[in-house]
Amino acid sequence: MDFMNKRTGLMVVFLFAAITSIYSQEEETANNLKYSVPFLTIAPESRGGALGDAGVATSPDVNSLHWNPAKYAFIEKDMGVAVSYTPWLKNLADDIQLAYLSGYKRLDKEQVISGSLLYFSLGQITFRNKFGDFYGQHLPNEFAIDLAYSRKFGPNFSGGVAFRYIRSDITGGGSYGGTEYKAGNSVAGDVSIYYRKPGIDIQEKEMDLALGLNIRNIGSKISYTTVKENFIPTMMKLGGSVDFHLDQYNSLMFTTDLSKLLVPTPPEYELDEDGNRVTDENGNPVIEDGMDPNVSVPQGMMQSFYDAPGGLEEELHEIKYSFGMEYWYQNVFAVRAGYFHEHQNKGNRQYFTMGVGLKLNIFQADLSYLVPRYQNHPLANTVRFTLGLDFAALEKENDK
């Protein structure tokens, strides 16, 4: 049943465009990667958001599940929970928002379990039939539920796995243009490792060194119709951090993340003199340069390292860079800053970040702010809020 008017149809087209390239500022030479549910790639909490979207090798905290579940094995507390909220793309609309709930529980000295809920709302749209009559309203939304297990394998090394259920409902069902739409579902997992070496002496100062690797969203394709399946944003994140203990009151950390999406790069197709794609005897478009993107998930992950039509140079353009710095005073007050860089032909997200943190016995509050390099950018004025609760400190307060 066709129940969407032209205006609503344009809204749905916009939402589908947002799925595959919500951040892009495309140029003629752009060759953005194609994937669905991009909300999984957004930094959902304030600390990582203030560090230029870096977090795979930073010190463990309650929100480590998003960045690197293996970090939980080194967390000092027994139990914690945090909630984060981000008004997203507020320069485009005032009702798009991202919410994140995360928590962990230590089982023993080596093992930790954790979980999270990531919810993304795209605002409300109104449905009408072809005569303009009101048919109903829908709130397009996406969410992911995570469960993770982390374990120490030695004094300096840990590993973690996470399991994820993903649901994306952006149309509410129904038909448009003769195509039936439905909510998309997928399951995925993460595999991560973390290395931490504390107390390294450098010129009478102590330094902590950490390295991290996380391959996120290894999972099934997602589909909104019965005719096409899309990759989810499988991503490899590799990073390191150094934390200098300047004295008993001050510490300074520097961190860097390198990120690469493990999905196929769109090829260049052969065109005829009228600019239309040339097809073979089976009706498939003929690839002029690059590789066929219609492959399985494992094959797509492997060929993502060598399938770009621009060769090695284009493959290097697909690497995203995050840089962050964090200063703590008496482990009570933090100041953070960072920078995120994505090549102009692969999305063109380039922005500075900043933020602050405050620890108070039981609670920790964090805030971050994003400053794009370019004016009138849809990510401008992005603010993230995070509030964490330390259950160990809460128990101590109750025992007094």
C-alpha cells in the first residue's frame, strides 16, 4: 500500500542518503564508502568525543565498550554505569539525538562483563496517502545492544569480545515507488586486545604506555528491502597512548587512533559515450577499475585493503586519524582537546574537539564540544554530555 506523499518520500530519500553518507561533503572526485547504520561510528560519549574520537588505547573507563572492550580488564573499580546524551546535527534539525547507556561489572581479578545500549533518533515524520490525507506518524530510530566479556592474560595484556544486535527502522514499513520497506536487523561482534605497561621511568618521571586494537562490527549485512543488502560499518581501530605522571598532582596523556572501514570501495564502472554504464551479457555493470563490491562479508573485509580503483594512494586516503590530549589535576579535574581528520574524498570530516571532566566522590561528569574546520558544517556546535556513577564509591558513602 502506497501511503507516502511526495514530501514524505523526499524525507525518506534523505534518510536513506544519511545512512550511507551522513557526513559527506562530496566533490566530483569523491569515492565514499557505502554502508548502512553509520550511527555505529559516532563517538557516543564525551571523553572520546573530546579526544578527537580517539579511545582504543586510552586508560579504561566505564565507556570502554565502544572503543575497546579489552580495556575493562584493567579497570580499577568493581562496578560502574554511565549515561551520555548528544543532540546530533542540530544545525540541520532540532530533534535528532543520540543516547548511550553503558556499564560494567568485575567478576574477579581477571574477568569483567559489560553491556551498553546505543539509541539514535532521527526525529519525527508525518505519513500521508496520495490524496494528502493524514495516515500517521513515525519516529525513525536505530539502536544497538551490546554484551561484552574481557579478560586479563597477564600483567600487561588483555583481550575482549563483544556481541551486538542492531536494529534500524527508518520508514516504519510500507511501500514507496513499488518497493516494500521494512526495518533492518543485523548481528555483529568485536574482537579486541589491549596492552598496558605502567611505571616506565623517564628522566625521574613515570610514564604509562598503552596500545590497543579493536575490529568492530564484524557481522551480517543489513537490508531494508527484499532486493538489496548493505554492509554495516566494520572498522579496524589501532591506537596508542602515553600518560606522563608529571608529579603527584598533575598528569598529561597523548593518544592517537588510526581507523579504517573494512568494507569494499566502490569501483569505477565503464561508461558509454552517453555516460551510461556498460553492462555485460548478464546485465551486470562492467568494472573499469577496482573490484566487484557485491561480495560476502569476509571477502569484503579482506579486499577492503586492496580494492580501491585509485590504488595504494586511495587506500591510504581511507585511513582516518584521531589525535587527543588529556590533562588531569589531582585526578579530579580534566581538560581535553583533539583533532579528527578524514580525507576530503572519503567523507571530508575534519574538526577540532575540546572538553572538560570533573570527578566528585560518587559521580563523574564530562562534556565535549566539536568545532569543524569549515563554516556552516552540519556537525557544528555538537555538544556531548556524560554522567557516570562509581558504585564502589557509593558503597563507601553508604557505609559511613
